Amino acid sequence: MIPGKQYSPDEILRVVWSRRALILVSFLLVTTATIVFAGRLHDRYRAEALIVTTPQSVSQEFVRATITPRSQIRDRLPTISQQILSRAQLEPVIRDLNLYAALREIAPMEAVIDRMRKDIAIKVVEGSESFRISYEAAETPLLAVQVTERLARAAVETNVRDREVLARETSTFLQSQLEDARRRLVDQEKRLEAYRLRYGPELPNQLASNMQAMQNTQLQIQSITDSLNRDRDRRMLVARQLADLQSEQFTTDVLPAGAGPASAIAAPPPDASAAVRLETALAELRALEVRVTPEHPDLIRAKRLVDDLEKKAQEEAEAKPGTRAGRIKPLTATEIAKRNRVKELQSEIESLDRQLAKKAADEQELRNTLHGYRARIEAVPTRESELASLTRDYDTLQSQYRTLLTKKEDSKVAEELERQQVGEQFKVVDPPRLPEKPFRPNRPLIDLAGAAGGLALGFGLTLLLELRDKSLKTGFDARLVLGIPVLGLIPMIVTTADRRHAHWRRAAFSLGLVVMFAACATAIWLTFRI
């Protein structure tokens, strides 16, 4: 190409006309090759099925499904595609229908399955809860229909099976959760029962009875205290009467006539007998019993002295029975009455002592009981807080158990709903039909693309040759290259030989074009004939 040269439309037409043979040959060759190539391509037939999502037959107001439906089929398509395109679904179809027989002889099954996945298309229908499954077969239209039917049936069956499994797993999960809730509820009930058995009297509901019992115990203690005071006063009075009687008796039996009361318990003479000293010791013992407590050392020593004197008096009586009998004087009626009165007073004192001891023990027992009631009342706030915590946990577990029990019963109904296939299901509303014409290849489009490619190739080669051509063809080219004005142009001198050679060239070119047209037509005819 001459530098700086610009092409006008006339110049462009001149270049195209001069290269018309190259453009025509390129067009014929490429178009023929494209037609032959498209004709030798295998026909591929496609069959498709339309699957829609049918809602649950039974109203949700009566039976609530445990499987939560997703908002759109578009969200479920990835899962559906994975299930349909799984090896477990495709391999039986390949073996049953003998698909890709040639490929299976040279490639492993995994490669065959990958090849089949490329021939399967799953697309969602816009604006609806449905999707299409299609399959392209290179063998026969019937095979495409058979494979599509198998895939659509597999999609429906897989959905039914998955929903049944999901409903069963949901029911099993709820059953396990229900058993766990029941176990925890029983454990909580046992803890609550053990707590009530252990702290039953200290619970808040026993506060009123404890208060009433404490008041009753206080009244009993007050009554026993008053009774003790009365018995003590009575014992003092009886002891005083007994002391007076014993003093009079001692004065009458032991002291000589005319002795005053001041010398009532005077010490006996040294040569007195054991019986006399025994009477004196008994008088002193009775006087001490009135004044001091039973644990007093003087009283204990007086009792020990009385025991010793009783033994000695018994020994003297055994040694001198005659003398002793002669010395005993008969008792008068007054003395007998006094002695009987003394015995009665002594018996009453012993009875009062037993009553005082029993009432003191009863008082102590009542005070211990009162202390127990007071401890129960003081423990009420603590037990109330602990019981509230246990009861709150129990109420929570009971509510959870009831909720799970309701859900478990609902899951059983939902599981039966899925088993009878009245829940949400996939339904084939447009089954695959036998294709009337191949889906691929689109030969007219391929031929048109080949023709356009042939023209593009011819024009491209023309442009390439024109860019490499640096010859001068016009005066303008000479003036542009040389930079000097052109004075004149000498036309080409054509001789008879040149005309003859040109005639033969045109004839050869025409013959070549005819042969080429014939070859292209033959190739196209053979391609379609085969």
C-alpha cells in the first residue's frame, strides 16, 4: 500500500472488482465446507417435561405439616438438581436404556455420567412454582422421551421419599426430645418430692399451722408452769406439816417431860442406845429434807448416818430381845393417828415429787417442741426461695413437655399425611412428547454463518493483498510517491497475442469456476444424501 494513499468509493469498488475471483472462490469454498460440516453433524433430539408443585390437599387448619415449605421453587432447584443428577439416579438409567454405548467402551462410568449431565437441563419457569427437565439424545427421538420420563419420575419419587424421610426424622427427633423432657420432668418431680418430704414442716404452706401450733405449745407450757408452781407450793405446805408432826412425835417419844420445844432436836447422851440415836437422826433427816435439796451434802450425810444407826439398832434388838420388849410401851390412839398422818404426808410428798419431775420433763419437751416450731417459722423465707426456684424449673419443664407432646402428636399426623401422599407434592403436568424435528444442529443458521465467513475471508484476503501491493496504477499514485507533476499518461498497448492470452485466461477461469461449482454442489448433494 502506498503511504498516504486514500481510497474513495470508486477506488474501493475497483479493488473489489479486481479481486472478484478471490472473493468468489473463498465464498464458495467456505460455504461448501460449512454445509458439508453441518450436514455431517448428528441430529440431536430434545424432550422435556413440566413439573409443578401442588399444595397440600388437606387444609393447614386441620393438619399442619411438619415440613416447612420454602418460599420459591428457585430456592429448591439446587437441591433438586443435585438429586436428579446424582450418580445413584443416572447410572441405572444409562444401564437400562443402554446410553452412550460407544463411550462406555473407552471411558469409565464417571466420564459417561458427566457426559449425560451435560445433556440434561433443569430450568425454573419464571413466575410460577414449576420447573422443566429436558434431555438431549443423539440416537433417536424415542430415547429422549424415555430418558426424560425416567428423570421426571425420579424427581417426583425423590421428592416423595425425601418428604417421608424428613417427616419420619422430624417425628423421631420430637420423640427423643419428648423422652428427654419426660425424664427431666420426672427427675424434677422427684427432687421436688424429696425436698417437700425433707422440709415439709418448714414450707410456706405450713406457716399458719406452725404459728397455731407454736401458740398452742406456749399455752401448754404456761399451763404446765402454773401447775408446777401450784405443786411446789403444795409440796412446801405438806413438807411443813410433816415437819411439825415429826417434831411433836419426837418430843413425845424421846425427850423427857417438861422439855421445851427449843431442845426438840438436842443431841442424845453419849451412853444412849442405837435406837435413841436413830430417832434423833431421823428427826434431823426430816428437818433437812424440808430445808435443803436432795443433792445437798448434809442431807446425804444424814441419810448415810440413818442407815448405819438402823443396822446398829437392829443388832441391839437381836442381842437383847427380852429387855427391848420390856422397854417398849404400847402406843396410844393419838400417836397411831399421828404416825398414820406422817405416812400419808410422806406419800403425798413422794407423789408430788413424781408429778413435779414428770411436769418438768413435759415442760422441757414442750420447750424443745416450741424451739422446733420457731426454727420452722424462721426457715420459711429460705424454703420459700428454694421452693420457688424448684417450682419455677418444674413449671418450665412441664410447659416444655406439654409443647413437645403436642408437636409430637402433630408430627404423627403429618407423617401419615406424607405417607399417604396428600401433602405438598411434585406433579408432571406436561409429560415429554416425541420430538418432531431435531433440536440441534440448526443447519440453516450454520450455513448462513459459513457463507458470511466465506465472504469475510474473501474480503480479508483482498484487504491483505491490497495492503501489500505497492505498485503505481494512476497518475495520482505517481504524483503522491514521486512528488512531481505528471505531464502525461501512456495507455497500455494491447497486442493480438495479449488479447489471445487474456481470452484463454478468462476461459480457464470460467472453466475452473464451473468445476468448482460442480464440486461444491456434488459435495453438498452427497452430504445430504448420506
